[in-house]
Amino acid sequence: MKLLQLQNYDELSRIGAEIIIDEIKHNMNANICLATGGSPKKLYEQMVQQINEERIDISNVTFTKLDEWYDVDPKESFTCETFIQENILDKLYMQPKQFISFVSNALDIDLEVQRIQKLIDENPIDIMILGLGMNGHLGLNEPNDELTLPCHYAALDTKTKTHDMADGRNLEGGLTIGMKGIFDAKKILFLVSGDKKEDAYHGFMKKTISTNLPASFLWLHKNCITLIDKEQFTN
């Protein structure tokens, strides 16, 4: 793992955007997996700005959504779908076929997660953007006695239900890329920033592996770059 202690959230976002842009420039067919929420938001803003200003060709790039709340209208303001559409896709010229996305209100959960698993098996993820969750989750791979390999439905942990993006809704579960998809990614960009994550951060920095802290498994990934907002975690 390459671990970078950066001065603040702005620097984390700038460095993160540079890594993504470099990936696109060196691989015009890149499949980029997108986390949502506060940690990557400014990174995406800078990424989009640079793509547009430099007129970078993204006609063969694919974006893949990491996870999604389940049994909600995808057009609701709090969904991962809306976040990605508003912060990335609406600001870039892309075809619908360039976006792989869980359908949040799919009638058959099993078929939906199998559909996404097949798509990422056929088009492996080149770089996956992950953020540290308050409880140490990765996507919606929640702390548990066991972790699930393929894409799956996940019951939400109590802390996840209080996530800012949940917007006070009574959410019970979500669809997520599993640990296999995470470890199959050729490169991971792990963003460690945000409020209420001190316990998860200190647990991660112990460098011990536990299913009760899914993020700890990233120490085992062959090519993980971790960006830490030093201002957020002063101790």
C-alpha cells in the first residue's frame, strides 16, 4: 500500500483527481468505479473540470457505481444515482452505455446483483474509488462475522443508516459490489477523510485485518493508494 498523508481535504481532492486523470490519459478504455458522498465530492469536481478544460477523450471510458440504497426511487435526491448524475455525468458528454449502475428499485434483487457482477467480470475495474465509512465499511460491505465476495444485497449497519446521504430516511438495505469486485480492481484509490470517522481511522491504522472493519482488508490489496486528510485526523 502507498499511503500519503496530505495537508487537508483540498489537497486530498487535488491529488486524487490527478490520479484519476492520469489513469484516463494512459487507458482510454478505463473502467472507473465511483464511490459517493462527501469524501470524493471535490475530487469529482476537479476531475470533471480538468476533463472539460483539457478536452480529454472519455468516449470509451466506463463509470461504474459502487453501491446504492435499495427499494428507493433512483431519482430521489439522496440516492447514489442522483449524486453521480449531478456531480459527474450531467457535466460530461457520455453515452448511457458508459455507465454501469445498480437499479435501486429492481424487482428481483438476485437478478440485479448478478447482472452487475457479470458486467464487471466482463469489463474489469481499472481503478476503484473508495471512502472510509464511519464504521469502516467499504461500499456497503458492512462490518460482520463474514464478508460476501460477489455483488449482493446488504442489510445496513446502524451507523450507515445515519449517513448524511440517507437524509433521515428509514433505509434498511442496499446493493453493493462485494469484496471480490474490490480485490479484482487493478488499482484502488482509498480516501480517508470526513467527520465521525476517528475510530475507523485508528482501527485501520493498526494494520490488523478484521471482518469487523472491512477497510482493513485493503492492506492486502496489491495496488492501493491511500490518501489521508491529515487536518481531519490531527492525533
